[in-house]
Amino acid sequence: MEDNKVSIANPNIGKEEIEGVLNVLKSGMIAQGPKVEEFEKKFASWIGSEYAIATNSGTSALHTALLCCGIGKGDEVITSPFTFIASGNSIVYTGGKPIFADITLDTYNIDPNQIETLITDKTKAIMPVHLYGQPAKMDEIKEIADKHDLYIVEDAAQAHGAKFNNKCVGDIGDLGCFSFYPTKNMTTSEGGIITTNNEEFYELAKKIRAHGASERYYHDMIGYNYRMTDIAAAIGIAQMDKIEEFNMSRNKNANYLNDGLKDIEGIKTPFLQENTTHVYHQYTIFIENGKRDEYVEFLNQNGIGTGIHYPIPLYNQPIYKELEIGGSCKNAEEAASKVISLPVHPSLSENDLNRVIEVVKEASNKFS
């Protein structure tokens, strides 16, 4: 069964990426160099932002962006608890504290109605997470941020090319941060990037990622080694030529799954909010009867890869309890116990999709 398993993710690497890497290796410039700059310009142009700063991970992109906003010891940043831990950790790295606002159970994104109730005189920024590839409600979030003079750092790690009101995420807040981990909609193997229209942030981010140096060996601040390599950038440049096609395939596959799963009792398929372009980094269903773990075991036994994104709200992570970073978000806790991500990536065939639908139907009949 394993040989025929429908995988939950499949990095799509072709000859263009391989040739790009080989050319970099032959050039001798394998650290940060001209390919990184080319990739930055290409990505910024695609998103619609003035600037882009490539980093070695999505996490370092978030950390750098928060530092650009001056987030430090004692500052609070409001974010979602229903996300990968990098979202919260990047705040902790600065000395700041993540404050968790609950999500909505339709999009699984942060609920703008919860944000304003959490704002204090220590609040410095809002970090919406565009979870699963669907934008958060950026119009409402931006209105709150403007009212309270707060920065917006968009965690767009899963949302390459997603749009809200025809504007790409990453180009709506003060800074946007993307990840290029292999499971993402596009990859550089490991890597991240920051987008912004603020020249001051652009110059500062470049300095932070290079040990705080504005010129070689002259350091006027504490920085980090967050640089991307030309090897990674070469992969990213090739992926940029394919990302629109990748996203179209994900949408096509999601629509096929929606049609096949729409009449299954006890399962909620992904909700698509108005005025958004979803890029389906994950296709996530909600198991209403609470038998999520039984579904997962059955799907895996029958050759369907699954993921649980995410099983634990961040404030319930052991290290956050130890650090006394608390929270109480009813919807996030319910989602954490009832969601399953199914395969949706561009490499899936129609037969693969039909197998997913068939096995989910069998699971529903078995566990309803």
C-alpha cells in the first residue's frame, strides 16, 4: 500500500531548478550573491511590493520583520494560536510576548472582532496568519491597526500569491513574510523572504540578516546570519516561473475535492470567503463528530496521506506553559481537535483525487 500512497505533499522540482543550481555551483558564488538579488527583485515584482529581502527561513523572515518594527522586551504582538509555532516563537525571540486572539471556524484565521479586545498600552503590532493559503480579513485588521497606530506583520508563510480584494498578501501590511520550505506552494529547499514598501525597513532588514553590518566588517547593531544562498535562490528563480501554474493546479484539485466531498454527512469542506484568492497550501476538512483521530488512522491505513495542521494551540505547547505565555481560545481548541488536511498538491492525478474522495466516504460511513 505504501508504494501507492497518495502523499500529503510533494515538492515539484524539475530540470530548470537542477540546471540553475548546477550553474551556481560552477560559478563559484554559492553564498549570497547575484542570484539572491535576482530572486528578490522577481518576487517583489510578483507580489507588487517595492522591496524584498531574502532570508534563510520563513522564521528568520518573521523575526527580522518584527525587529524592523522595533518589537522588543515587554512589547506585545497579537496573533493567532492556531498556526505553526514559528509564528509565536519569532515574537518570543525579540523579547516580546505573543497575545493570542481566537480564530473563526470558517477560515481558521484570526477573528478581527477578538483583536481589539486584547489591545493594551504594550501592544505594538498585529501578526495575522494567512492560514492554509487563505487571506485573513485584512480590511478589518488594517482598520484596527490604523486606529491604534500598530504595525502589521503578515505571516504569509502558506500564502504565496493569495489575494485579498485583488491585492497580494504580503503587500497589505507594513511587512509580509513568506516561507519556502519544501512543502510550501513554492520552494527554495529552505528559505524565506520579507516584502515591504518601506525603504527604511528594507535597509534595516538587509542589515539585520547580515550580522548588523551596512558594509563589510562594520557593525553598528546586533544582527544575525539570516542570509539566503545563491543555491537556494536559483531554485526559487526557477520556481517563480511555475508558481502561478502550481496555484492553479491546487485550486483545480480543491474544487474537484469540494465537488466529491460536498454531500458527505459530518464533514465540512473548506470555506472560501468573498473577495479572496485562496492558494490551498492545505486542503483542510472539519470532522464534526469529533472522531478525527479515527478518520486519520483509517485514511493512512488505506493509502491516503494526511496532516493535522495544527493539533495544539500555541499557548498549550509545553514550552509556552513554562514561559507563562497563556491563552484561552475556544474555536482554536475545537479546530485543533477536528481538522484534517488532505492531499491537494499539483502532482496529484484525477485517480489520486478520486481515491481520496472514495476513502473519505468510506471513513464517514464507518465512523458516522
